[in-house]
Amino acid sequence: MQNDIILKDVSFNYENAPILENINIEYSKEDFLAIIGPNGGGKSTLLKLMIGILKPQKGMVSLFGKNPSDVSERISYVPQDTFANKGFPIQVIDIVLMGRLSKSKSFSFYSKKDKAIALEMLDKVGMKAYAAQKINALSGGQRQRVFIARALASEAEILFLDEPTASIDTAGQIDVFKLLKKLNESIGIIIISHDINVAMNYATKVAHVNKALYLHDVPKAKNIAIFDAKALSSTHICPIELITATRCTHLHTDAH
């Protein structure tokens, strides 16, 4: 399996305060990777290092075998605050077309192909019927689907999302994760999540980040009762391992 993202011995500081230390991780876009951890633990910093917004003080970051800034057109990023001015009366289709700006020859005019792709991506996230709606008329979960459609419109190979369900109710969170799981059949998904239980029902790998990084494969539902206490590190009592040991299977029986 090809590793599309590699971080080797990466460290990052903000004003001499260590945020991440000696991070090592390899990721291939066949996986759905959820990044969890405490507030201030370095989750968003890790994501920004992966996509080249930040550069490490130490170590190496490789995206598709290159410097992240050289292949930015192959990825798409959905930040935590996707739409600060929710009262702005812009149509859904116009939001999604923004994802075509890097593909379009003109900033002012979109081609027929751009518009067709925008509608296709709205259809893919279940929002095509809302194309002419104003974004401020949608629910939080619906808005998030629109912003995911915008990211998909760039024809990205890996989609990065920073807590996309932070302000959505539980039902909306589950809907978004189901959508991302489906999308992972054709593109890579890397998401920061504040809800460990929901993330573990849909992700294939989970990275716990708190200055250091611990990567875990998510056990399949039929195996979650199997738990080896020796797997717990004496220096890392991880919530992923604890939940794996005790979690039930009734929440999302359709997750694969």
C-alpha cells in the first residue's frame, strides 16, 4: 500500500513552546484517518503541517512524495470555521463553484464543465435539490455538506477536515460521518474530531495527538471485545484503547 503522506521526526513550536514533538506517521488515501486528542494537544497544527500551511522546525513532511506546497491542487481543506458570516445570502451553487477557482481559467466566469461538476458534487453529498437555496437558510449539517461539496469540486485526492461536526447535533454528526465513509471509497479522508465514539465507528485508523502521536488501527465491530491489556503502554493510557475494551456495538451497526 502506497503511503501518500509521510511525517518523519517532525517537531513544531509556537514561540518556543513545543506543540508537537518527534511525530512519525504514514498515511495512504485508502484509509479514513480520525485525529483526536485534548484541546491544545496539537491536532490542528498536525493537519496544517500535513497540507503545508505550516512548516516544521524539525523533520520532514512529504505529500504524494513531494513538498506539500508543490501538490496543493491535489488536496482540499475544510477549516473549522467554514462560513463565519452565516447571514450572507449567497446561493449554495455559488459556494460549491468556489471549489473550481483553481481549475477555472477566469476568476469571474465558470465554464459549463465547472457548473456540471458543482452540481455533481452537490448530488454526491445529497444537496443537489438545494442548489438555488441561500446558504443562510440551511441547517448546520446541511451547510457542512455544502462545504464538503465545495472541497470535492476541486477534484481532490485527499480531503482534510478540521472538526466539521463541532457545532452540529448528534444526528447531524452521524450523517456527516456516514457521508465521509462513503466518500472514502474513492478519496482519502483525514478528519479532526472531538467525538471519539462517533469517529471510531467510521474511521479505519485513529491518531491520538497530545504533543506526541499514537496511531491505532480501529478494530472491526466483531472484534471489539478482544482486548489485550498488555497493549497499553505504561506511558500512554489512550482513550482509543480504553473505549475499544468497553464500547458496545449498538450505536452504528451499519458502519463498515
